[in-house]
Amino acid sequence: MKEAKLKFKPGNFEIISSGDYVICKVSGKKISLSELKYWNVELQEAYFSYFEANERFKQLNKK
């Protein structure tokens, strides 16, 4: 298995370098590209689930 490099866009993503998964910015978990549903376009970060996306949102709003 190989990590993919993606460009996150609103509503979809572009595969820059092919692979099977990306890494969640918050948890470090591997996310299969077929399961990837949560990301941040501005920060270009992937999140494993709504929970991690929400945690990241909270982190960013504390600053």
C-alpha cells in the first residue's frame, strides 16, 4: 500500500500522485481513498471522520 498525494477541492479531490490512502491530520489514521469524505480545502488536510474534522475546527478556532 502506498500513500497518495491529493489536491483537495470543494466537493472533490484531484490525485496528484497515485496511492491507496491518505493520512488523517488529526489522528494519523490511514484513510482509504474510497472512504475519504472529510477534508479542508484551505489547509489541504484530510480527516478520518466528522469527529476528527470537528476536532481540527475546534483547534483552529482556539488560536
